[in-house]
Amino acid sequence: MKFTESILQMALETIGSIPGILRQEVLEGPPAEAILTVAETRKVDLIVMGTRGLGRLAGLLIGSVSQRVVSQAGCPVLLVR
């Protein structure tokens, strides 16, 4: 089993059963672009994602996936710390 598949499997086991549909994909490329492309393609109503909590200054200096998604998404984005 590939590393990405094992991480995905652990995440699915942690989530367990939910009332809804879980879709799983492994995408390659810059994370922000991948998230934005999937959100646009699937016409999602909300993007929910975590942050590492680097703060504004560190985020500006090294870049932040969540900041980029928030600024470019065509739908609301909920950030969870």
C-alpha cells in the first residue's frame, strides 16, 4: 500500500460513519490550486480546511495554503485551527 493510501485509510477510520457522502481522491500538484479546482469543478457550497496557525506574518513570509484558498475561492471557506 502506498504511503498516501495508508494516510487516507487512517483518516477514514478516524472519521468513521457520517450522515453524508465521503469522496476520496489523491491529487498531485500545489495544494491550494488542487483544492480550488475541485471546489469549482464540484460546485461546492463550503470549503472546510485546517490551518497550522502560523499567524499573519509567518503566513505572508512563507505563504499559506489556507490564505490562498480564502482569497481565491468562489464560495465561503471555514478555517479550523
